[in-house]
Amino acid sequence: MKILVINGPNLNLLGTREPEIYGNLTLEKINSVLLKRAQDLNVEINFFQSNVEGEIVTQIQNAQNNFDFILLNAAAFTHYSIAIRDAISAINVPVIEIHLSNIHKREEFRHNSVISAVVIGQICGFGLDSYISALEIAVRKFRGEYC
Ligand code: DQA
């Protein structure tokens, strides 16, 4: 099984970016925890981060036939990128939407996700655990295990 983790704009600044909202962990640290968990689960995992919408669209397109699952924190693009939504709709690879923070209890403009309707589900509000849970759910779904 191959999993692609995609992180959107400003997530490269985790660690110093608004730590009271996003915590103190860097993206590198989050990715290293995910890599370890993926190795324990015996799955391959790849990581991509970009601040550029089109690069994320291209990664999603290229995931077709190359990955079994995408874990996506589209960051601010979540709230307005129809291009990312359409890319998700255009491929057969299942996507889990992730957010570190609980977007539903923040500013009103964050309450709406334009991608939620085309993903399997959304996990938000658990920080690093949003990512770890998404990884574990993806593996269980892929293996057809109860979840
Ligand atoms: C975020 C929430 C978004 O609203 C915000 O724009 C981000 C990060 C999160 O992980 O909580 O950049 O996706």
C-alpha cells in the first residue's frame, strides 16, 4: 500500500506559526512520526508540501495509479479552491481531509470546506493525532478491516 500526504500553504511554517492554534511541532516532526507509524503498519508513505495551488493540483492528478490513498491538509485552499476539489473528483484515489485545528470553532470563513463533499471524511481538531488517525483509518479501509 502507498500513501501520499499532501500539505498546503503555510504548513511549512509549523513550529513557529501561531503555536497557540497549531501547536509546537514542525512539519518535519509530524512527517517523521507518520513515517514511523507507516513503517510499523508496513505501508509506504510519501510527503509533499507546497504553497502553490497548481502544484497541489498536479500532485493529486499524478496520484492516480501511483497511490492508494491521499491524506490532505489543503490548509487555506480548503475554503476556496475549486481546482483542488475538481482534481480530487477527477481521480479514483480516496482522500481523507485533515486539519490540525477544529475549523468549525474558528472564524466563520473556515467553517466551510469546498473539498469535504468529495473526500471520504474529514478529521480536524486533534493536531498531530488528526494525521495519525487519518493514516490508521486509510490503512484499515485499504485492508478492508473493520473501522
Ligand atoms: C488548517 C486550517 C485552515 O483554516 C488554515 O488555513 C490552515 C491550517 C489546519 O490544519 O488547521 O492553514 O488547515
